[in-house]
Amino acid sequence: VLYHAAGLKKREPYVLNAMANLYADPDVGDYDKALGYYRELLARHREDGDRGELATAYFNIGATLESKHQYAKALDEYRHALDLYRALDNAESMAETRRVIGATMVKQGQAAAAIVWIDQALTWYRAANDGDVVARTLLTRGIAQRAAARPILALQDLDSSRAYFQAPGNQRFLARIDEERALAYADLGRWRDAY
């Protein structure tokens, strides 16, 4: 409101985005409010012809719909973002969008098909030599492999991811990895390892 009153209309999208991100945060979880702000941003960016920001808005709408467990709608929005990132030749954003599409497909029950998307992201991240994102993507692929009833392949990916996050002691990722490892061991009937 203050930016608008002061004639600083170009700063309004920044504030709208910050408010949308706040409402989209799982600790707040007012996803409908977040979607309203993201859609307002989408309209503004479309009007301004800013394809980079338009892609980001589509991506954020997809992520918010995913948080609402509306996976089919989320995938549609992610694909809009991917098309724009491809047109902009933004390879890094394309890789992340592919990883997220794969992760969402797993939640939708399409784990085997999801691995193709995740592998595309992993190929780019490995070529970029980005160890942190490679490890996160291996976690994503490990989850997909387990969901596709491939627990041995899942453990290979999860163990590789774990080795990376073990060094700095990143508890957030280690907890998630160990949860998935336990499920993979349970799928193999290795109850002691799962425990």
C-alpha cells in the first residue's frame, strides 16, 4: 500500500512475492492466500512481458499446489515454468524444475516415470559440479527408486547422498535420508537394519 501511494509501483511485486512466500511456508500454511498473491504476480509479469519472473511465478504456484496435495495441477504449473525456462535457455532452472517434476510424480504414484525426469536434472548438476545439489537430487532419486520397488538402487542413491551430508553434519537432510533408508531396508525384509 505504501509503495503504491508513494508511486513506487515497481517495488510492489517484491512485497507481493514476500507475502506469498510467507503464506506458502508450511509453518504458516495458508496456501490459498499464497496462491492469490502468486496469481496476482503472474498477471503482472505477463503484462510486463517479464518471462523470467513469469516462470518463477508458475514454479511457485506449482510448489504451493503441491503443498496442497494437488499434484496434477502442480505438474501443469511446473511444466509452464519449464517451457519458459527452456525458452530463456536457463539450464539451471530447467534442471531444478525437472527434479521437482520428478519428485511430484513420485507423490502422484508415477515413480518409474519420475526417475527419467530426476536423471535429467542429475546429469546437469553433475556436469555443473554442484555437489550439494547432486546430493539433494540423489536423495530425490533414492525416494523415487524405493517408490518404484527398487530398494537396492534406492539404498545406493541414499548412501551416496548421506556420505555428502554426513561431512558437514547436515541434520535436516540426514534425518530425511535415514528415514528413507529405514523404509528401503524394511522393503528388503532387513528389519534389524531398518530399526
